[in-house]
Amino acid sequence: MKNLHCQLSSLKSDVHFKDQLFSFIVKSLAFLFISLFFSMAVIIFFKAWPAFKEFGFSFFTNSVWDSWKQEFGALALIYGTLLSSLLALLIAVPVSIALALFLNEIAPRWLSVSLGFIVEMLAAIPSIVYGLWGLFILAPFLREHVQPFLSLHFGGLPLFSGPYYGIGMMCAGLILAIMIIPTISSLCKEVFRAVPHANKEAVLSLGTTRWEMFKVAILKGGMSGIIGAIVLGFGRAFGETMAVTMVIGNKVGLSSSLFAPSQTMASVLATQYAEADTRLHLASLTAAGFTLFIVSLLFNSLSILFLWKMKKNIKT
Amino acid sequence: MSFKKGKMKQKTLIEVKALSAWFKKSQALSNINLLIEKNKVTAIIGPSGCGKSTFIRCLNRLHEEVEGAYLKGEVILEGKNIYDLGSDPVLIRRNIGMVFQKPNPFPGMSIYDNVAIGLKLSGIKKRSLLDERVERSLRNAALWKEVKDHLSRSGQSLSGGQQQRLCIARALAVNPSVMLMDEPTSALEPISTAWIEELIQKLKNQVTVVFVTHNMQQAARVSDRIAFFLNGELVEFNKTSWFFTKPKHSKSEDYITGRF
Amino acid sequence: MSVKLFDERLNELKSLIASMGGCVEQMLKEASMIIFQKQADKEKLYRVIRDREIEIDSLQVKLGKYCFRLLAVQSPVAKDLRMILSIIATNTSLERMGDLSLNIAKRGRDLKEDPLLETSLHCLEEMLIHISLMVVDCLDAFINEDENLARQVIIQDRKADDLKEKICFELKSCILKNTKLIDTCLQLVGVAEKLERIGDQATNIAEEVVFLQTGMDIKHQQQK
């Protein structure tokens, strides 16, 4: 009896040891990852510190970025980043919502499945391929057909004034839009799918058209989810580097015209990091990177918050 | 329940003629013939999967909203077949309210908006008229006293029973002549259930109620007429008092006495 | 409670009814011995009958309690409901029959003999046999849920009424012949009356059987 007891307790402690080992491994991996994240933020900040020290807050308000004069201000970059992302959203949001509605509510099952698959595939294409496509097909197309038309008819507007080259803000916005449509639409699709069937039927049973049903049951009910999807898409567009670098023209400057070439925080990093020779230039680039890091972080957490809220909302 | 023998001739509101319904290839209803009387409560009972829900969803053309679903036959409401080629399901549904199994106030909408949404969608914009109709519907659904001081709160902040009454108010707001209820109390506890049952009894003066229930006692308590479905067929349609004392069909008897 | 258990309870109730019915049948038999068998020990038989009546009373209380509980717990519908309702009605009828039988036995115990009463007694015996048969039949009909037998019992009730009329007529002529017999004759009229009431109760039970089977109440229809 006593023997058995001993055996059992040794077995138990053995099990406990394995448990402890396992939990130690898991915990340390998780901790490692989290600390990696924080160390990244800290290291980037310290590398960027000389620039912040040199220019102070004017780093964010100065639009001059000149490596010759060693004067660096990120305003034009922030402007370029925001404008290209907003432009992308402006195009992508209606298209994505319409696409998600079509896939979820209107298309027959086979079409919905296959088309949905293709849309998800679009998200898997490397951004450099988009960049190439933008550079060789979209930009010439814009230059030959779209921009002359806009310039001719709406040239009076500041948006469509000035010379056009194909590449530039407009092209970057379009490419970004195409790139974030899969993200937004597939998230919206999930949001719409989470709307209980009975809710849709309840709206229909009030005597509404299908469109009114979409509006009331799906769009209104899933609003926070849709906003989450949009914010996430915005975050993607914000940080996109390669494709934008290839089509935006890479010329620092504040211009109201969509035809003008521009520069984003990401693209300036991609183009100038290799050739940055002074400490200040390097630090300024890192400072732009840090800004990008913080802002993308903000948008991502915001989108997660919205999606989380939506899930809680619909569950009831 | 009344023991008096009604001498008045009952008016038929809905006449179902040779109705059959399918989901893709499987038949859910076969050849249903039924008369639903005006201002009476008709309960649809039967075991799971017997076509009860499908039947009431055929009455407001919701059946066709499911992919692969179709039907044959006629449903004549107030003298007009709702499945006529020219008839518009949107207009038909305005005349037929529906309440679902799970209380489902629309998310992101206040109590007021939940009730007013049907009115707004049907084109009523005048605030005073909306206010009046919302209040009337909430009163009819016996919810007004509980919510009148916080109409702007979210509909989902209410308790389950209140939510279901809100859904009833929402359906009542557009003044339907028929109210369909698909197991309206199956997600509620006994007290809320009793509230809803009482409400159904009160409502029958204004609307004709057709409801599906799994609870036989509830059907006995609330309804005037019983339709017993089995395997997609209508086995018996009878007065409730008769159905629960001397059913015509032995299958009905077996079902209600639990010898199934 | 499961359906099976409920069915078992119903069967228990039915067997209680059967044993009550058995008591009534025995009481009628013993009462007839008191009245018609001259050599019988009337006092002892009367005591037996009285004990049976007490047993019936206790059975009635028990049955009533069971039915009450089943109604509360099961809320039966359709045939189950009709079954319990008819058991309750039958229960009451049987208890009444027991009371009436005891009353007959009491009158029989104190009966005085007289040759003039021969024909009346003969008629009375015929009636008693007829009533006993009705009781047996209505109980059989109830236990076997036999609607046809029940309807026969209802028809038989008319004959019981006729027999009672006949007995009364006979007794009247006895009184006219010898006024000293008036007390005995009145007792015998009483016996006939009670027997007729037992017949009515048997008819009630038969009507319950028809109700149980068809859901229709056929009481008070013959008069119309």
C-alpha cells in the first residue's frame, strides 16, 4: 500500500515537472515575442533620436526634405502618405462593400465561392508585382487616356491641375485601392455573414426591398465591423512600400494636384536608406520610420477594437 | 376560451389551397389546404421538421428568400392570391407581420428606431405621426410603461422577454392584418412566456395571429384553432377545444398524449 | 412522468375501479340473500355488507386523491383526459351504489314475511337480478372500454323502470288486501326504489364509457 502511494506520488511529480517545463517554454516564447516588439520600438526611437533632437517638433511641420542642405521635415511625407491612403480608401471602400454584399447576398453559391477565392488570392500577390503592373500598364493608361480627359474637363480644379506623367499620386492611390480591396471586402464579408439570418428576415418581413434590407440589417447592424475593416485597410495602405515607391514618382513636395509625383514615409525609406550618408539623414529617415510605426500601430489597434466591438454586438 | 357556441359566421382571412413547398429536391410541405379565420389565433403544432415553420414562412413569401426554395399552390389573403405573378412581395409583407424564435431587435438601433423603422421605410417621415404610431405599437405590445422613459436606449439593452415584445411592437407598427409568430416564446422563461401569451390573446382583436409552437399546453392555452402537421402534411385542423378533448385523427391523439 | 408510467397509473386506477365494482356486485348478491333466502343469517350478512360499504368509501377517497394528483401533474389531454374524468364520475357512481346497497340490505334485514307478498317478492327478485346484470355489464364495459355493451346497459335501464312500476303496483294491491302489511310494503317499495337508483348509476357509468370512447356526452338524451 505504502509502496503504491510512493509510486503514485513520484508519477504525479513527474507529470508536474512536464507541465512546468511546457508552461515555461510557452511563457518564454510569448515573452520573447512581446519583448521583441517593445525593443523594436525602443531601438528605432533611439536611432531616430538625433533627428528629433536636431529639428524638434518642427520635424513634423517642416515640408522641406533636402539631403544637400541637411534639412529634414516629414510634413510632405506625412501628407503624401495620408493623401495616397485616403485616395485609396475613397475608391476601395464602396467597391469592397459592394463586392462583399454581392458575394454574400446576391451571387449564387458557386459564383460566390469561386469569386471569393479569387478576391482572396489578390491579397496574396506580392506588392512588387502590383508595382510593376502599375508602372507598366496602369501609369501609361492613366497618362494616355484618363489624365488628359480630367485635365481637359476638370483642369480648373486644383486636384487635376498641372502637368501629368502617369506616375504620381493618382496612380499610387489607385494601386493602393486595388491592393486593399481584398482585405476590406473579405473582412466585410465576414461581418455580413455574422448578421443572423433572422435579422435579415425580420427586416424583410416588415415589407422592405432587398436594398433597404441591406441598409438596415447588414450595413447598420455591422457598422462597427465595417469601420474596423476600413481602418485595417487604411493601415495596410499606410504602410505599403514597394508598389507605392514604384508608381508615386518619388519627389518630395506638397502639391494639391493628384497628377503630381509625391513621396510617402515608406517610399522615402525604401529609396533613400541605401544612399543616406550623413548621420542626420539616417536619423531623419529612421524618425520617419518611427512615425510610420506608431501611426500604423494606432490604426491596427483601432481596427481590432472595432471588430471586437462588432462581434460583441452581434453575438446577442 | 368561450363555451358559447358562436352563431356568427366566421370570416375567412387566409385561404391556403393545395400548397406544396420544396427546398431544392426535398419536399417540405405537400398539398396543404387550410382556412385561417379572421381575428382568431391559429396554432401550428407538430414534431420537429414537420414543416410548421416552412408553412408560416410561405404565408408571407419568406420561403422564397432561401436559396433553392420554391413552392406550388395558392395562398389567398383577403381575396387575392399572394403568389400571383403581378403581386409584389414587399407590399404583401407590409400586411403580414412576423416575429421570430429568438428576440432580434436590430443591433445599433434604439428602442424607438426599432419600432419606427418599418414606418420610416414605408415612407412616413412626419415626426408627430411616427411618435404616435410608436407609442401605440408599444402600448399594444404591453411594453410602453416599461420603456417610455428611455426610448433612446439600445433595443438590445432590454431583457429577453422585453426584446420579444419589442419585436412584436415593431411588427405591429406597420398595421398588419396578419401576425405570424415562429415559436415566439421558445427562448423565454415562464413569466415572459405568460406575458407573450396574454399579449397574443389581446392582439387577436386587431390582428389575426398564426403561431408555431412546440409547446402543446401553450397551443391549448392560447389558440382558437389548431393545425397539426406531420411529415409535411396537414393531419388535422380543428377547433382547439375539440383537438385537445377528442381529436379527429388517431395520429393527433398519439402526438398530444405523448404516445408517438 | 413518462407516458409509460402514466399508463401504468391509469391501469392502477382502473383496477381500483374494478375492485370497487366487485364490492358492489358482492353487496347486491348478499343483499338478495338477505331478502330472499329464509334460512340465511341476516344479521351476519348485514355486517358483511356494512364492512364492504366502508371499504368502498375508503377506495373512493383513495381514487379521488389519485385522480386529483394525476390531473395536476400530468395535465392530460384527449383520451387521457377523458379517461380520468370518467374514472372520477364512475368513482362517485360506485360509491352511491354502495350506499344504496347497504340501504337495501338494512331494509331486507328488518323485513317481515307474509304469503300475500309472494308475487311482489318474485317481481323484486327479477328486478334485483336485472339490476345486478346491469351493474356487471356496465363495469365490464368500463374496464374493457366496450361502447356497444355500454349502450346496451343504457337501453336496459328502461326495463328496470318498468319492473319498479310493476312492483309498486303489486305492493299497492297487497296493501289493499291487508292494511297491516303497510309497513312491510313501504319497506319493499323502498327497496325497489333503491334498486332503480342503482340502475340509474349503472346507466351513468355506461354513459361515461360512451363519453370515454367518443368524447360525446349522451346524458339526458332519452327524455327528449
